[in-house]
Amino acid sequence: MEPARIRITADTGPESDARELQDATRQLRQMLLANRVGRVDLEHSGEAPAGSKAADLVTVGALVVVLGPPMIKGAVDIVNAWANRRAGRSAKMTVGEHTLELTGVTSAQTQAVIDEFLRRTDPERGEAADDGEA
């Protein structure tokens, strides 16, 4: 089974600053690593300007997770828990062309959206749950 690549974009809300977003993203990364869902890296957006100390630029608020498709649900659950810890937080998880946005909606609404995302991104789950409709 080929590993899945998930891009996670965290958002701490309009009242937060870059430092708060950076800290919250670091916290989310640690939560994912602690649960051993897969490899979790900060997203890099290219080379830093000439003369700067950094070798490349990190995209603030963005992570890349590489994991086996069966681990996608665990990653979704962790990101959802992170988003629900503080008001104003949200996160987008993208696997291929499928994107899941986790915000402050009710648990039932969130679960329905998560279930559909998992069905679309996990080939085994999709085949088992597919009723023939597109």
C-alpha cells in the first residue's frame, strides 16, 4: 500500500499573530508525532533569500504528514482535537484533490464530514463503503 501525503494548514484565527500560529503549529506537530501516525515535517516553501541565516523557508502554519492510508483517520482525529482546543482554530487537511476543513461545527456535523473525507481518501474504506454512486 502506497503511503498517503497529507498537507495540513493550521489557522489560529484573525486575532492571533505569526508567533501564536508558529507555536500552535509546533504543538500540532508534537501531537501527531506523539501518536506515531507517520512522518510529520514542517512544510518548506523554497530557498531563503541570499545572505539570510536560514537554508530554506518554512511555511508558517503548514505541515506535511506521510503515512499509511489506514492511519489517516488517526491523523484526522488528532487535528480535530487540536482545532477544538481553542476558539478560532481551524485546520485544512488535503490528500490529493480532497480537502477536509475542521472548524468549530458540532460533533455530528464534523463526524459526517470526516467520514466522507475518509471514504474518499482511503481506497479500502472507499471500496467497502461505496454504494456505486459518485
